[in-house]
Amino acid sequence: MTVIRFQLTSTLSPDAALAVLTDFSSDRPKNWPSIDAEHFTVHELGDTWAEVTEGTAAAWERARYEWDPAKRRVEITTHDSKVFGPGGGWVFQLTPIVGGTQIDVELTRTPTAFSGKLLAALLPIVGPSTLAKSFRQPLKTK
């Protein structure tokens, strides 16, 4: 199992950042560079949860999002993934700061195939900077 943690600083308020993370409208692929319309499906959607498949032909995952606006927290559990398979996920904790939001990110991967294990081994080295770039536009990070 591989776990990486990093922080982002957003100019968005915590409520606005939460709204971006949990927007499952047809605009999601336009707002997130790591999602294309062909690999975006909302399977089910509730008030504080969603079951979605999203990503690209190279790397997609089906996951369950659960969020708590009062705790300013989004938890994502991976049910299936082209690269890593089931297991692991994401946690986003949003904390208000002057001028925006601190976003603490935790990514956990539990690969089973050799290629996934190899990529997971590289995640601590290249993951934080690469992932931070993918969040820059939608979450208005610095």
C-alpha cells in the first residue's frame, strides 16, 4: 500500500472548494483536466455522496465520494481502477485560512498488478507535484 500526503493552498473559500470537488454536473470534465467526457459517468448521486466513474482512457477509476460540509471533508473510496484496481482512495480536508483554504490531501493506492505496483512505488517521488498541477485550475491553487 502506498500513501502520499501533500497540501495545497486555494484562493477559494472552503465552501467553494467543496463545491468544486463535489460538482458532478456535465461541466465536471470541462473543469478538471484529468477527466474527459467519454470517461465520466455518474452512476448514482445523493445529497452527500456520489458513485462515479471518471478519468481518461489511460487512467480511469470508479469511486464513491462521500462528503460532510460541516467537517469540510471529502472521502473517496476507489471501487475499481484501470491502473491500480480496487482499494485505496482520496481524502480532502479543507481548512479556512486568510485569503482562502488549506487543502490537505491524502492518496492511498493498493495495487495488485505488477504495473500498478511499479507506478505506486513512483507516486511518492512524482505524485505530489504532478497531482498538484492537476488541481491548480479547478481548485484555484497557488
